[in-house]
Amino acid sequence: MYIGSVEASPRLAVDVVAFSLIKGELSVLLVERRRAPYLGYWALPGRFVGLKDGLEAAAHQALEEKAGARGLHLEQLHAFDQPERDPRGRVITIAFYALLPPGGTPVSRGAGWFSVNELPPLAFDHGEIIAYAHARLRDQLFEAPVVRYLLPRTFTLSELQDAYEVILGRPLDRRNFRKRVLKDKTLEPVGERRGGPGRPAVVYRFSRAG
């Protein structure tokens, strides 16, 4: 979300898609707009980029100013440049995304977490940006250890599979999933077991080399 007027020349902005797993749902951090355009709508944390701002620095500043979130690892996602995306004028936004473990950061008043399956009315093209980021996350899930940023430090294989299924939006075969993730050598047992129905489950963490 960003405020201010837009002159005739194009302006550059940043928006951040911050994901977390909250109450079994993939959720995104949004802030409520307090002025036009889209007064009362929800939006991604964002801001215009100043002449002396780096893109990533501007994204961090947007997160801190708009949502009270600090110190997140950001990755640049995509440029959104549709001419009519902002009613104030020509604005090109560079989207970033961040992944947070549950309870990873507090958020300020006027910001909140929403399930990607139950989003409120969104400003600008932020629904498109969120969908693009979700698709990127799904594509990377088995290719890079991105899920490690969404989980607590230790977890069971069932909890790991639950995270994958929430992100993918579909169930996975338990036996094939465990065979695949253990084959990658990115997990290591921590020497503990976690109680639950039936046999206590082995507790894992991501290896530092993974």
C-alpha cells in the first residue's frame, strides 16, 4: 500500500507479499487503506520508491512502516506494469515476497493476516500479485527449501507434509512424500520424539547444509 499523488511521468513502487502458515492456512499479511483510492480496502504493504532508495530497502521500509514487520528475508518476485493498475496514474510496482514461521513477527494496528482462500476486498491489482506469489511458492516447493522459512525450528514429518499440502492445495501420498523428503538429505533428526495418537513421531529440523 502506498499513498500520495502520481504525476504524469511513471512512478516506481514496491509491494511485499508476506506469507505465513497460521491455523492450518496459508495466510498473507495485509494492511487496511485509510485514504483514497480504495479507501477501506485491504492492500499489500508497499510504498513509492524515492530517487535515493534501493528496491529492497524500500520494501523493508514499507513492511516496517505499514505493518510493523522487521528483519524479514525478501526475494524479488516480478514487475507489474499494467497501465491502468493505479487510478492515480502510471505506477510500475516491483513485488517482493517473504516467508515467516508461525508467530514470526508481530504486526501493527491496521494490519492483519488473511487466508489466501478467504481474502477481503483488495486494492489495485493486489489479488493478481498474491496469486502470482502463491504460484511461485508452489513451483519452488520441491525445488528449493523454501518451506523451512514457514515452519518452526523443529517439526515432525506429518507437520511437514501438512505444510506442503496447505501450500499446494491438494493431498499428498504419505509414503511417497516421506521417501522423497528423506532422500533429499535436507532433514536431520534432533534426537527427540513428539507424542500424539499412536506411536510418538520422530522430530526433525532442516540441516544447515540443506
